[in-house]
Amino acid sequence: MRKRAVVAGIDVGTHQITVAVGQPGTTAPLEVLGVRVGPTRGVAHGVIVDLGDGVDAVARVVRQVEEQTETRVTAVAATLHGPMLRSHTTTAAITLPETSSEIGRWDVDRVLAACRAAAISYDRQIVHEFVQRFAVDEQDGVRNPVGLFGGKLEAQLHVVTAQTSLLQSWRKVLNHAGLEVQALLLPGVATSAAVLSELDRDLGAIVVDIGGAHTDIVCCVDGAVRETMAVPWGGDRLTERLAERFHLPLAVAEQVKLQCNSVEPPASADDTLRVPTAAGATRSVSRAEAAALLAAETQALFSAVRERLDGSRYFREAAAGLVVAGGTALMDGVLEQAETTCNLPVRLGSVHGVTTRPHVTVTPTSVTAIGLLAHQLAVSPSAHVATSATDHPIGRLVHRAKALLEDYF
């Protein structure tokens, strides 16, 4: 395998692991070299339940994408899932040395450090931080206070924190799979990097990333992410409700959801879905009942999204509207539901500014992994060395040994 200057991203979701590899493109900012998907093992609702299974599942998909792209993946950006993530906003203020001092970069750093200190505790670490606003002498709405004059500087910082043990567990799984962790991102933040253009970010857009176990909400205004929120359930709840309603195993209920694939009533009330049951038999399920149940659950989801957005100062600043991503967004009628409930223009989230190699397919379920690549190129536009390594097998062995030792020393 030959050496390439590339970046890699890995999204360990509720049901599947997606690994993507890319590099700076010639006709677009990002060229995707390969994408591979495998089943999630050893992880349940964002929590590591079996270290060995988790490592094996990650390593298997990584090997597949290495073979596809003829590159060696040793460093990645990864998504961070789990119930131990928290998002909240903190405010801090500092008094400047003189009544009318010129504000410098050092003053900005000091007030942001005060915000961070108020946001974390001994058992938590900051995953993301997004500056929302500054105020100088009670004058709000300042974007960049450097160079202005005042006696008091105030900042408002939105932070996402994770329990330290969760971060250590995720890093250990990836390290044992032979991977160096360069960044950990919320899935919604990664998705926003893939589906939003620069114009979307400038105008203001809200990304709703519907996952299996939870739904991320990311508000982008004035060119940057400003706030994140979450609804603690996603597409899996639809499957669970179908299983309860029709007394089906979860695997069969998932098939019902995929076959129905709509929240709109069918043309005929007598239309049925045929799904397999035990012993090779089949069972009929009313399409109308399934669609009605899916409609009620997706409506409840977007009502919860709207409730979160009502408390955000950025809701009415999203001129570009709502961008909905995830498998649930592909069901017929879901985008119309979102538009009606949230009272914003809505579109399906699809990758932006990306080209692919021949025989590489970017599906809606791989958008988050593609966003990890876009994020890596954005934060390191000149280096692009997230996954390059020596081609000699000894180099790979040394890297794995180093990762193992880092877990214990």
C-alpha cells in the first residue's frame, strides 16, 4: 500500500460503523476516496458494553476501507455518542485595568477561560465550545471585541461536555484498533460540516440530524456553529412503537418501517405489508395503520425539536431554514411534517462540495462520516495528514504498541 496525504473519519452509530477516507479535491474541497460500513458491536446507545467486540468491529471496517482506498488509516476524527453528553451556555465577565482600556486578544482569552471554568467539573471535559456573543460595557451584540475600548468585557460561551470516563472508553476502543484520535465531534456537528454551504452558514441554518438513539440539533448563524441541542430519541423509537403495536420482534418491526417508508396514508385502506415471521411464515400488517403510527411518532419528534428551538435565540435567525438528515428523513412526508411543525423552510441534508472516486457511493447514512472529513480539512487546510503513516509493517506495530501503552501510562 502506498503512502497518501489523506484524512479519515469514523462514525460509530447505534447500528452501524461507517468509515470514510478522503483528500483535498481538485474540483471540490473534498474528494472521497472510499466509504465502508459494518455492523456495530460492543456498543449500546453510545456506551461501551464490550471492549473486545467494539475493537474488533472498528478494526474490521477500517481494514475494509484500507483495502478499498489502498491507504493506511492510523489517525481519525470520530463521532462521540452517549447519554453522558451535555450542552449548556455559560456567561462570564472581566473588569479591564482602566475605565477605557483597549481590548486585546489576551483579554478575550481571559474572559473565555472564565467561561470554561464555570462550565466544567472535575469529572467532565469540554468536547466543543462555541462563542455566542460578547458585550462591552453592557453593549451587546459584539462579534469581535479586539481593538474596542471599554471597562468591562463579557462573553457568552456554549459548551458541550462529556464525562471523562466516556471519553477514555471511546479513545481506548479506537486506540486498541490501531487508531490515533485527532478529534471527537458530536454527530450533528459533523453532519453540519457536510450538508451546509458557506452561504447556509452565513444566512443561518439549523441542522436536525436524526440518529437511531437520539436527534442532534445544531444552530449555525453568522458563519459558525453557535448552539447545540438534543432530543433523547430518534429513529429507533419508531421501530419500537411498531413492535409494540403489532406485537412483532424488533427486527421484523424494522422491516415494516422500511417497507412502509411513509408517514402519509396509502391510496387504499386495504393495502397491506407482508413481513416474515418465525418458521418461515409471513404476516400481513396494515400499511395504513403503520403509516399512521409513524406519522404520530415523527410528529412528536418534530414537536420536541420545535420545543427545544423555541428556547434558542438563533431560531428566528435561520434564514436558510431547516436541514434534516438521517434515515428517518427519507420517509415520504417527513420533510413536510418538519416544515409545518417548525414553520421554517425545510430541505433534505445532502453532502455539499464533495466529489467521489469511481465506484464510491455516498449514501444518506454516510453523511456524518463525510462531515468528519470536511471538518478535518477545515481545521487543518495545509497539513492533511490525518491518516498517513509509514508503509513498513514495523511502523504499524510500533503505533499499536504506543497506543496500548498510552492507555496505562
